[in-house]
Amino acid sequence: MSTHRIAALLAMCLLLSSGCVGAVTQEDVVAGAARLYRARIDGLAQAGMLDRDASFLARVARIAQRLSEQARRDNPAAPVWSWEIHTSGDPDDNAFCMAGGKLLVSQAYVEQLALTDAELAMVLSHEMQHAILLHHLKEFDEAVRRDPRWLARPFSELEDALDNDARLMGQLAALNREQEVEADREGLAMAWRAGWRANELAAYFRKLEQAATMSHIGNATHPAPLARWRAARRQAAQLDSGRAGTLEKADFPQ
Ligand SMILES: [Zn+2]
């Protein structure tokens, strides 16, 4: 065995024995997301595409507020989320939520799909679930579990790789799909608990399905729009008829 290889193994053993595996913390992830979010928001502001339409921003903020109050009621013991929401005039955006609750919604996306308030609530509730369910932290943990050497490198490199390294993204695709299914399901349930009718929330997925050119085909990270619509329709029928809790895992896209 070469000295090189021995040194590499020693480094790996040190990492493992120091308990570093899985040592990405929610604080790391939230701090990184806050930095990236700020850069994105500043970029949009400089391009004149941030929060251009005050009434649209107010509409999004009102719906997000109602959802965040529900999130609080759902889990009063959880740390207080510092939700932040902005709207984008960039037609290439749709909607996202970064770790810690940093949301961005594209006005063009909402207008293209002519989303009702309930449908917009579905979009926001799905995005908020990614933060509530710590999906970003779980993604980082999975990357580190697959390759503990990430812990020896600057955190920003792993952040960048999660968005740009095709090999790593491929390795995490199955987890991403699971997280999308979970965000659809928990997002619909939370918005329903906040007072919207489940079938009106599920209608968002019908619009998504109708807008897709090949709705039966998903992509690397998202289930097919048709499967999402069918799952949402089944879940909504059960929620609106008071049969929540009878859904099986098989009722959701895999
Ligand atoms: Zn999502």
C-alpha cells in the first residue's frame, strides 16, 4: 500500500472517529441558504425584477402568513421559523423555498397558470414543507454519507455541488423525488388544515398536468405531473370527505 493511500485512509478514519460523519448542521445549512438567498434577491433588485407588483406581493404574503400560522399551530414546540418572502419578475423562475424558510415566487409563473388563491396556497405550502421537513439538511447529510470527504472541504463547495455537480445530483435524485412526494402530500394537508378546501388545493396539480407536454413522464427529481395530480386528487377526496388517515403509501407516486 502506498504512503499516499495510507494517508488517505488515515484521514478518512480520523473523520469517521471524530464523529464528523453527518456533521452538517441545520445552522450551517440555514446560514448558507441565507447568504445565497440574499445574493439572489440583490441580483433581482439590481435587475429591477424584485417585488415589482405591490398587490401581487401582498397577495403572496397574505397566503404565506396564513400558512405560517398553521405551521406554528401544527408544531408549537418547533423553533420559530424566520419566513421571508419575495416575488420575482424573472420569467425563468417558478417558486422555491431555501432552508430556514426563504421563499421566492415568480409572478409570471402564477399568471401563466392563472392560479387561484387556493392553488397559490398549494404552491407555497409545498415549498414551505421543504423547509419544515428539513429537506435541505437531509440532502446534505446524504451527500456526506455517500462521501465523507465533503466534510474536509469548504461548506460552500458542497452547496455548489448540490446544484451543479451532475454526478452528485444523480446520486441524490431518488431522495429528491421522495422529498417532492412528501412536500406535495404534507403541503396539501397543511393548507387544508389552514382552511382551504382540499379539492381546490389539488386543482393546482391538474393545471400543472394540463400545462405539461408529456404529463406521464417525470424528470430526475420530480414525479410525473400526471402522477402528482392523481395522488393529490385521491388525497383531496379523502380529506374533504373526512377520511384522512386512510391513505396508503401506495396512494402516492414512488
Ligand atoms: Zn418541491
